[in-house]
Amino acid sequence: MQRHWLDHLEETVIGALLGLMTVVTFANVIARFVFNSNILWALELTVFMFGWLVLLGASYAVKIHAHLGVDVIVNALPVGPRRTLALISVACCLIFAALMVKGAYDYWAVFADLPPTAGRWFPLGFEDRFRSQSFYEVQDVPMIAPLRFLEDLINYGDSYEKLPKVVPYFVLPISMLLLLFRFGQAAVAIWTGKMDRLVASHEVEEDLEQMQANQNETKLATTKKAAGEQN
């Protein structure tokens, strides 16, 4: 069955970001120590890419159940209460993600010349009056030609010398929407019985796997030793 593009969105972007971070950092090292120069915007661009990686990684970790958790109490419960606790947990996470979506959008909107939402906790419409910050630029990363359309779209025709902050900050609402979406997927999986918890204690799983591996190695060594003595 062909996977939907949303199923592998985060890992694709994260992989691309890791590759670009490596290339930019390597190029800057070569420029500094070989040519006695430097790429002025390399550090800032790497920081922005790392921020994208971390924020997108949060939703990706929800998707693959990689977030750490303590499941001692959960494991001690029968199936019914375990599922109930999982539903309560995912409901709390959905509320948290929804609040983060509002906060992320409100922070980013003014850089995109868009009105933030009204209401302190929940969106109650959009603000009628707000101070646009679409002219704010980053410190070092230069503006690139494919994004020049933003000058007419949000900056009233004024040109950008550096990259406008609306571009790197765009990851804020996108990542929080993805986080909300992944928690929604987890909620459906728990409700339908495909999952009985939101996260598992991976440290315990790794310890158990290591213990099993050590036991298997001990048994194999004992078997070989016994076979050698018989011969």
C-alpha cells in the first residue's frame, strides 16, 4: 500500500536538514582553516535549521512513539483502566498542542503581516489592530531570489537585504500543527484499541533486550564449553 505523503513528511524534512547542516558546517570549516575566510551566514543558518529539526522532531517522535515515559503504573493495570489512562493522557496532550498552535501562530503572524488571534487562551477571532513586523530581518542570512515575492506580498514593495524573519519562524505554526495532528492520530489509535498507551519506557525495553542478549551469549558460551569437554 502506498504511503500518504504526510506519513513520511517529518523524516524527509529532518533528513534534508541534517544533510544541509553538515554541508554548510563543513564548507565553513574548509573556508576558515583552508582559505582563511568564513561564510558569514553559516552559523545563523545552521542554528535556524537546528531549530526546525528539533521542532519537527517533536511531532516525529510522537508518530514513532519515541518520547520517553514511565510505564510502571500503566503496566500494573488491567486493559480497561490502562486504556482510560491513555485516553486521559492523550486528551491532555491534545489540549497542550492546541494551545501551542495558537501561541505559535500569534507569534509568527505579525512577521507575516497577518493579524494574531484574539483571546488569551483560546482564539476568539482575529485582532482588528496589530503592529506588523514584516520588515524584521535576520542578522546574517542574505535574501534569496526565489523569495523576492515576499517583498510585494507582505513588505509593501520594500526590498529585503537579509532574509525576513517570517521565513525561519514559519516552522513554529507548522510544527505545532503537525504535533496536534500526530497526537490526534495517537488518540484515534488508542480509542480504536490499536494502542494502549501514549509512550513506553524505552530505557526498560533496552535493558531487557540487553539482558536477554547477555543471557543468550552466556548460554551459547556454556554450550560450546560443554561440547569441547565432551570432545
